[in-house]
Amino acid sequence: MIKLNEAEKLALHKKSLDEKLDIISGLPVLQRRIKLRTGAQPLPLHLYKYRSVPPFIEASAISCKAEEDQSRVRGLFEKLMLGNELWFANSKSFNDPFDCRMRFDTSSYSSDLADKYIQFLVKKTNITKIEATILVSNAQKKGSFTAQHLADLLNEHNLNLRDKFGIFSASLDPRNPLMWAHYAQEHHGVCLQFEAAMDKLFWRGMQVSYEDKFPIQSDPLGHDDELDKEFALRMISQKSTDWRYEKERRLLHFGSSNLLLPYTPKALTGVILGYRCEDTVRSDVLNLIEKREEKFGYKVRIYRATMSDSRYHFSISRER
């Protein structure tokens, strides 16, 4: 019987998944929706992206740095609306300082700690095995080489690994008041609606789980470069319970971060205006939608978020 190593298993699984997704993408839209929503890991019908719509205030009233930030956010918003491009950010820029953190358990390396670290240095840096052996030997002589020291070094590597993947974050809930407050300019912005079945880019999304403790990597040196993606998936798929309200689903691009990736035009199916959205912002958004529809030929529905008169709840009503 032929046994596959972990890298081969992952490659086989990825190939099998790609083949399945290719088959599904060839189905008519209705069948595709049913297939994706009834699989082993059901895909939500819609994903939502909360966004501010700059400019927020007159440029003359803000600093140059703030003006640059507004210009950057505005540029990304127009890329999304008119260029069909999504921003895959580096997790270091996220507002949660614990994002993509892991705990490394190096207790099993007590007997061969030096060999494991030499293996790590050769695999993850450009130095030779001889150079790595000398570095470890010198650290041992100073008494500074311990299991905790190795865990600290792995944490540093983990931070560097975060530069190798970009994340696009979306939510399953378009009515959450905290999401509107935090990510859509205190209800003055918008929430974009994407139909996930329309683009394979959304099919590989991961639902975030919420826990009180970091995920644990019990054998941090037991994976090779080809499994770095699986390692990254574990990091991005868990956050603190404090963020549970976000109902977040994440897309991952492996290889680089802070880049724009294209999506199919018909995937953007709606724009929800915040309940505080002013007429100037509404006109601005409608103008972008008109340009988009003229350019790509797909209609985008327009909605408005409204407050309930009797409970803490937002309703979404269609304007067009």
C-alpha cells in the first residue's frame, strides 16, 4: 500500500477540490446555488462588505496624512465598484492586535531541540546547515537556547509569514449595528452585497470561529514549505470571542498581501445605504453604480437600512 506524506495529501486534496469547483462552475446558476449551499461545507447565499465612502470631510480641514488616507480608501472603493477588484490586506493592518496569532507547543522537542532548530533555520532562512549549527552551538554555550526561546523565535517567524498571505474579510450579517458603526463610518457608509455563487473566488472562504485561547500548533517544525498554506488557514480561521458579532468569513490569497484581485462583475448584486447616509454620499454611490452598470451591463440593486420603531433592529428595504 502506497502511503502519502502530508504535502502529497494536501496537493491531492487541492487538485480534487479544484476539479470539483470547475465542475460546479459549469452548472447553470440555479443548480450552482443549490450545489454550493447543500454541500459538506455550505456556502452562504450572500457575503457583505461594510465600507466607508470618502471623502468624509473637506480636505482643507484635515492633515495631509488624513487626506492621503482618505484618498487611498477612496481609490480602493472605486477599484471595487468600477474595477471589480477586492483588496486582500496584510493582517498586520487589522484592528485586532491578536489577529492571526498562534501558540507554539515545543515541549515535545526537549530531547532534540537543537536538531529541530537547525532544521528550522535551514528551511526558513538562506543559511547553510553548517552556519545554522554554529549559531545553535553558540546559543547553547550562552545558556540562552531553551524550548521557550525556540517558541519565541517561531512567533517571530509567524509574524513574517503573515506577509505571505492577504485576507479579504466579509460578513454574513448586513444588519449588525456594530459593523455599521465600526466599518461603515458610523452608519454614514454602505454595505456591499456579493452573491457568492457567482464567483469561485468566494467559494474558498473560511468561516471564522471564535475562542478564548489561541489555536495551538503542536509540531511547528513538522511541516514543510508546501504546507505553509494549511498553516496560514489555521491562523486566519480563529479569533477572540470578543469579535463574534462580526460573523466573519475570510478569503485567503497565498503568496503575497496588500494586493487587488479581480472578481466577476455580476457577483456584486446590491448596495445597502446606511441609515445615516447623506444625500451627497447617496448621489456619489448612485453615480458609481450607473457607471458600473453602463460599463458591465449588470444591474445592481439599491437598498436602505432603516431603524425599527420598537426594537434594536435594522431592516433592509429596497429602493431600486
